[in-house]
Amino acid sequence: MPPKGNLLRNLQQLEQGSSAERRAAQLKRQSQSSGEILQTFLAYRLADAASKMALGIAIGDSLLLKHEPTNEYDPNAVNVFWKEQEIGFLPRDMAALIVAEVPEVASGLEGVVTGLSTTSLRDAFRLQISIPLPRASHRLRELGVSSTFAWDFDRTSGNDKLRLVVSCTETAFRELQELLRVSYDVSKCGYSYYPSQQGRHYPWYLSLTEEGGQAPEDRSEVERRIRSHFGVPSESTRVREREERLKQLEQKQEEVSRRLETSRAEQRRLEREVEQSRNALQRRAAKAEARGMEALELAESMESELLEKLSLSQQELELALAVNHTLEEQLEQASNELETLQLELDYLQSQGSSAPDPESSLPWRQAAGDDGEQEQAERLWNGLRSMARRQRLKPRDCLDLVSQELCPGSLLVLDSAWRSADAVSGFELGDQLFEQLWLLATAFREQKLKGAPDRLAGQVFAGRYAARESNTIEENPRARRERTFTYNGRTVVMWQHLKIGVKDSVNHTLRVHFHWDDDLQQVVIGHCGQHLHSPNHGKT
């Protein structure tokens, strides 16, 4: 192993001489990604750095990152390969995040070497990695995987340097460097491994110094330059501006509250004056009546004067009530705005988120004139249901029995319905399907012939009927396409359906989609089979 001093010198030379290679790595990374880049690294002890350098790893080399679920120490371990040779594992926290949010890592995720450097204490060696991502989840964007521009003054800044932390694309970061180099010495820049600040992770950092080697004293000038170019203030400024706005709103709320209290006091004063004027009017009217006709004229004149005063006082009262109402609305508006800004500030600080009876609707029951006929019809109906249960009728048998044998002319069964029925020949609840088809051909059809709306007519199905689908289904293109049927030159979307079962099983769950045709006076059935596509159902 070479001496530690030689190793440090080699590492320093590697850092200083890698600008061309770093640029090539950047171009390669940009060509592989739409701008969403996840930054991470491999860390080696300084004693192991020499062996890693001896492999010949260079900036711009491709890496392969692969999840190793069988790792005995960490089931989330992500192994890193360089030219089919294992060179280490990602940090534990970063590996857990990538395994959870980037499923491509299971089969192999490509990365690029973008930096070889030592730590500030020269006690470890880091191999910086950039990972292009086709898309970034919310959790990954919290680590800076985003194309938005955000920046702040880092809390580790001192007299010798002014450190800026930045979250943006690499192109914007380089543009920021060129902007600041006009007036300052950009002495240090690269990938940031500092903790999150104001709830945000900043993947880039750079340090500014002036000609004297000291940090710029006027931070406002730095912010003015960045803000005028990118149009984005620092996170600290945004928080401070919202706090100032919050204080202004609080002061405005206090002022409105004082004005409202003053208005209410004026309202009470005017109400007292109105009451006093009314009492005085009553007393003077009584005195005028006692004195006679002569005093009556005087009383009438005084009454006119008091009525005028009363009218003026009432007008003033109405005006005060109107002002009071306006101030109350302003207070409510200010309170709502205050609450909204308070939530926004908290976010920045935390970041910086009666049915008809189906049995009574049966045609033979309505036609039964006495109890004997009714009892006979009931036995017949129960016999049909019992037969359907014993014979374990298939969906096609139920369609054929009701539409062809029992109720000819009531149902129009499309070819799509016959095909869908044949596809669920294992359906075991044929007696329930027979009963629902029977009600569809009899009680429901009779209600529609009488002009009843769909929802009222659907009450005969005792809760197994739905007139529409949910908004999610009706707005889904595939769901609409599967529920659209064509017959007699017409194209109809059949949202109405009957429901049997809720399980994900073709043996116990079935849907009947249909449409009432006023011209044909028939119920048109387009589907009689398994549950059609639903975005929330998990069915592909």
C-alpha cells in the first residue's frame, strides 16, 4: 500500500485533472435523462482508496446498480458494478429509498461516474454517482430530483466563505456559476452532502468569496443578482416575506376588529336614541291628548319633527348595520386569508404534503283475482325459481329461457351478450340471474312502459340495480368502450346494469348491462358476463 501522503496527493491530482472527464460524464448523463437525476455516492475508507484507484475507474464510466434482496445484512442492499466487477454498495438509507421508489433497480439500473474526490477532512474517498430516472416520485423529489429551481444561503457559511445550496437541473446550476463568476470567485462547487435545510434537500452547492478571500458582506446583492436572473428568491427570503405578510394581515385583522367594535358601539347608541325618541313621542302624544284640541296641533307638529328625527335615526341605523355587515365580511375574508397563509408558512417551514316489491310486480300476481289464483301464481313462481336452482342454469340458459320461452318480445339480447354469457359458463348462481332477468323482462319493462324514470323503475330489483357508473368509470376511455354496444344501426353506452356478487370470481360475480329502447318497447341487453373494466377494481 502506498504511503498515505502519496495517496492524498494522487487524489488531489485526480480531482484537479478531471474537468474534461467530468464534462464528458455530464454530457453522457444529460443524453440519458429528461433532466431528472438522482445523486448518490460510494464511500471508501482512505486505506481502501488505493485499491479502488488501481482498478482504473474514471469519470464518465457506466455503472450498473442492482438490488440484492438475498443480502444477509440488508434486504434492501443495492450492489454497484463497474465493468461486471463489484465495487461496493450504496448507503443504506439511499438504497432503501431506491428499492422502494425505482422498481427498475431489480433488473439493473444504469448510473454514471460523475466525480472522484476526498472528503473535507481527507479521511475518506468518495465516488460520486448520477442516476438518470424516467420519472421521479414525490419522495425522490424531496431529495432534489426535480427540474424546478430553488436555492438558499447555507447555515454553514462563515467569514471565509458564503455557501449557497441549490436544487435545480445541472444546466441551470452551470448557468448560475457563470452568473456569479462575473462578480465573485466561485471557489468551490459540486454535489452537496449536507443535511436538509428548511425541509428541503439541495443536491448542489457552491462557495463564493471576494477578492480579499472573505465572504461577500452584502448578501442582498447576491440575492438580487440571482433573483433578477432566475426570478426566484431564496427560501429564507420566501419564509421571511410570508412572515411579514402574516404580521400585516394580523395587524389588519386587529384594525378591522377595532372598527367593528366601534361600529357596534355606534349601533347600540343609535338604538338607544331611537328608543328614547319613541318613548318621548309617546309621552308628548299623551300630554297633547290631555290638553285638548289646541295642544293637539302643537303635538302633531312635534310628532312630525320627531318622526323626521326617527326616520333619520333609522336611516343612520340601517347605514350602520350595512357598514357592520361589510366589516364582518372583511373580517371573515381576512381570517380565511390569514389561515391560508399560516398553513402555507407551516408547510414551507416543515419542508424547508321506498322501493316497489319485486314479487308484487309479477304479471301473474297482478292478474290474480282472488287468493286462490294468487296462491297458485306464487307456487308457480317459486317452482320456477326452485327449478332454476336445482338445474343450476347457465347464463345462456337463463337468457334463452326468459327471452325466448317465458317473455318473448320483451328482451332483445345482442350477440355480445350471448358471447359474454358463454364466457362465464361456470357461474353458479343461475337462480339469482334467472330472477333478475325475469324482473327485467316483466316488472321493469312495465314500469318503463308507464313512463317511469330509470331509478324508479330500477327499485323492483331490490338493491341490485345501478342506473349509472361512478365518475371514475364513466370518464375512463377503456371502461366507456367496453360498455358501448351497436344494434339496428344505433350505438348506445349502456351504463345501467344489474349486479350479482362482489367477489373477484367469475363463478359468483356477474354483471348485466342493458338499455331501454322506447322505439322497440324492449329492454336491450348488451352484456351478461363478468365484471367489465373498472379503474379502481384492479382488473386489467
